[in-house]
Amino acid sequence: MSRKRCLSFSRNLITSSSLQTNVNKPVAPDPLAILQTQSTRGLPKPDEEYNRNNDSLEFDMKLTPDQRAYLDSRASRNIHPQQPWKRKAIADYRRYWPYGIIPFTLDDNLASFHKQWVTDAMYVWEKVTCVEFRLATPTLSAQLGHTDSVHISHGEDCITSVGKVPGGQNITIGRCRKGSIIHELGHTLGFVHEQSRPDRDGNVEIVFGNIIPTRTHDFDKYPAGTITTYGEPYDFGSIMHYSSTAYTKNGQITVKTIDPHLQMTIGQREAPSFLDIRLINEIYECNNHCEQKFCENEGYQGPNCDCICPDGFIGELCQNIITSHTGCGGSILSDDKGTISSIWFPGDYPNNENCYWLIRGPEGSTITIDIDSFDTDNANDCQWCNCDFLELKVYGFEKVGQRYCGDHVDSPYIFNWHQIMVHFKTDNFWTGNTGFKLTYEINQP
């Protein structure tokens, strides 16, 4: 019997009990300078900005005694101590959880709100993958054929191990907020940090001069032979990516994106990205039981065999564009020239909007975007441009796009791609801004 068939069959034996630059226009502000300002409405700081545990591999990845001894032995032979774990996802299948089931226990001393955050974080992964977090019991251990489990306690830092550790492991969430708990559970499922990938130099620059000297090894890059990416592209929006100022010694940028308009996207601790979720589904073979069908626009089949669509798409095969509750967006634009603007422009835009437009030209064409007017919430208040922003998703709908916020942008831009998703999102704060207006032109091949 093949491994795929065995996994699918065995899942059915165990009943579910899941927890639920244009010179005539203003010069754009430096995104790096924006990030030096303390956010007042942005998301909480990523966990690496809190942790100071010296026995951790990458801020929040705790070493077991066996792992520490192994690393020390490698160091004595001049083998870099970090190398075995520097992967987007660990390659050793023994470190993944059999049948995608993660037994866990909760410490009695956990505060009730922490228990709720843990339950919520587990459900974030469960609702879009086939992994399940279940309370550890002797019966469950007998069904799974092992006694390994995760014990979740308060502790001082926000830290965990990577993958399944023989004999059991701990997650401490003393300084974790809900988003960071989601991140830690990503480690438990088998993820490490995004910027360790061998292709990172084409995507980010590590500014070693700004890093605490004793932690520079946490930013090492490793050869392709030591990591497994499953063919997925570099993910700036991953919940596993370091923040712009991770382990900074002076408050300055430590991880600088090559494209400055992607600076605002790294280090988010809100939710797993589309690519994070797709990779977990691939690792744990969540759709192996499905009759294969083609999902459009980089969608893929989820555990229930339906298409899971990238942000902005909807439909049985991800073939349609989402229309907002006020009716904005939802259009596929293929005219040679056109305009797009936020709802009610030039009046103030409403809050709680999510508007999508797809500009699509023939293959081989390019697209010019000129942002004629731009006025959104003050970027200094919103780290990662996560309050109100304009996003241009280019070169792949599955990836996070270039984000713009504040009141200045540099344009026009010429994109060497034949389709662009334009996304305008506002949060639940009314700010009295007018939004944006842009013109586009499809340059025929």
C-alpha cells in the first residue's frame, strides 16, 4: 500500500475531535524611514522582538538537550551549528506529525484568555488544512502509535521546537499574542523562518551592521542542499518571516527588502499567508484523496477537495473576482486604457472595504500604472501598511503584492507582466481620507 493511501485510510480510522518615478509628482517617503516610527494602530510586534532566550536557534525555536549536544558536536568539527534546521519546512519526514494529528496538553496555570488564544490559533490552521490539534489521552496515543505531544504553558518567552520531538515538547507563550501563537504552531507543524532560504538574496538584504552581534548567526543563509521549499516562491507575507527590525541593536532595519514597496509586508503576525497554508496542505498530503481538478489563478485543492483561492478570487475554480459588500471592484479590465478609483472618490472612502480589480492583457504585454491621486491613512501609524493600503499584486497572485499607504507614491510604474491585481483595503477606523485614483495602460506585445 502506498504512503498516500495509507495516510488517507488511517485518517478515517480516527474520529475527529478537533478544536475548533515621476519628477512632476511628490517623492515617495522612504518605506524604511516609515518603519522607524513606533506603530500605534499596527499589529503587535513579532515574537522575535521580545525574546532574549540564549538557548534558542532563531529567537523562538527552542533546542532540546539532544539538539544542543548535536549542534555542539558539529561546531567542534567546524560544521555550522545552525545548518540542520535552516529550512522553510524541515525535510526529515520523521519530524512531521503522523496523520497530521498533534496531541497537546494545556498547563493548568494558563490564564483563560491565553487558553482561548491557543484554541483560536489552532483553529486558524485547522480550518484550512487537514491538521488537527487534539487533547492528548492514552486512547489517542494508542491510536496514533506514539506518546509524543505538545505541552503549552506560560513561561517567560514565546518559544517552541520545530516539528515533532521524540519524548514530547513545550510551547511557552508568556509574551505571545494570538498572532505569535499562530506563528509558534507553524514551527510545531514543521516550519522554520522564511529568510533562511537560499534564494533570499534576490529578495531581501540582511543588514548585519544593525544586528545584535551575538545574534548575527540567526540571519545566515544556507545552500539549496540543506533546505526544502517544495518549489514554493519566496513569501514576503509569510507568518514565518522575520520582521524588518528583528534583533536590531539600534532600532534600525535589519531585514531590508530588495523591492522597497515590499518592506511593509514582512514580519506580519496576523494569519498564515496563502503560501503558508498551501505548503502545509502539501506537506501533510491533505488532498491526496481528491479527484483532481484544475483550480485557476494559482488556487489549489484543499482538504475537502474544493478550490482554495488566492486573495481576491472566488468561485468553484477561483475564476471570478470578489466584489465588496458595497459593490466596488469585482471587475476584469481588458481595455487598452482605463481608470480605477476607490469608492466615493474624490470623497472620503468608507471603512471596512476590500475591493479588487484585475487588469489583464494578452500574454507578452506589459502594463503601465500611473497613480494620479493618493491619500490614505498615515503610514506612520500603520506598520506593514496594514491599516488602509493600496496593493498591486504582480508576478503571481499567490504572493503578497507591493503595498502603498500614506499620501505619496512614486509613479508611473511599468510592469513586465500581462496581468495585475489591484487591491484596496481599509480597516474599521474612519480617517477622512480620499483614497486613490490611477490610470492603467496595457502595452501590446
